[in-house]
Amino acid sequence: MKLLFIRHGEPDYDNDCLTPHGREQAAMLRDRLAATEHIDAAFASPMGRASQTAQICMENTGISVEVCPWLREFDVKIHDPGSSGMIYAWDMSPKYRESILCDREKYISSPYIQDTEMSGRYCAADEGLDRILAGYGLVREGDRYRKTAECGETLAFFCHFGMTCVLVSKLLGVSPIPILNGLSCEPTGITTMCTDDRFGEYVGFRMHGYGDISHLSGHVSRGNIFK
């Protein structure tokens, strides 16, 4: 199985839509996907910038885009270690990145994370993706997935930088904090995760590419790398 996590085109954040340049990027992404991928199903964040990107990419394919509320941007705010305020989870200063934040079991007990939306939003994304994977023959059992079918489909998820980081952390079994703060992704970047099918009925996921924007070659990206 192949999962494509696709960031939206250049956004107009004030109006939650694509800019004219973002629509051009989405058209180039559409051509890239048509030429290199056989997408079996598509899912999108309900936010305008992502749903518009999905609509442009999936037009004339005959594939209906399923809108999933849990795919919305992971714009969770956590306690700012350097002040009494709140910051986005991807804006933590390296000064405060303690080892507990890299532990996938313990990070949620950090004083920076406690009493925030982090746990609930992460669980919603975790459960949402698992429901979709189960429908295509990958059933989670603890920290692993068991195949109940051939699982050869390619699924496209049109979403956001933060949500991509969260889903990648889930599939790799690591804390989302170092992923959110250690990666960046330009508009229409494609992140590819594939099942490792060498071990019989149980599979894991491997990353085959992160934030690929080769379809924008020769075009200047002006989008904010976050959200």
C-alpha cells in the first residue's frame, strides 16, 4: 500500500483558500500525479486550501474526494517554555527541546504539553487514519498492522504540513514533537509512505520521500512552510 500525504498549494490564510499562484501549483501537482501515480481513493481536510487542492487534482479522474474533519491542520498550541503564552507545536525553541519530548509515550506528560489539545487532536488523527486503513485491509494490532487483504492501493490525503508530520510520526511510531520541529514542507509537497511487505501478514511503513516538489521545477514557491 502507498500513502501520499500532500500539502495544499500556496495559501491565502486570511480567506482559507488558494492564491492564484497556489492554483497554478495545484495544476502542476495534478499533472504530476496523473503521470506518476494510480490513485485509488482520495481524502481531504475540510479546510479550503486543502479541499481546493484536492478538487483541482482529482477533477476528471472520476474519483470522489472524501472530506475528513480529522485531517484539518494540526494547529495545536502548547505552553511556551520561554513565556507565559502559547505557541504552535512546531515553534518550540531548541533551548527547550528536552528528551521527554522525543519519547512517544512520555511527551504528552511534559508540562509544555499538558492541558492542551495535543492528546485529543492526535488521537483523532490516529483513529481516523486507522479507520481508513482498516477499510483497505490493514488492521492495527497494538503497534503493528496486520494485512487482511492484498493492500495494493494508493491513497492520497490532501492536508497540511502539521497534519503530515503527525501522520508520519504515527506510522513510524515516534513522538510528533521532533517531527513537527525538525521538518519543513513547501506547498504541494508530496510525502510518500509505503508498506514494507517483506514479513508476511504483518507490515510496517517506510518513508520513500518527504515533501517532494519536483513538479514545481523552475517555479518559485512563495508559500509559508508551515500550516
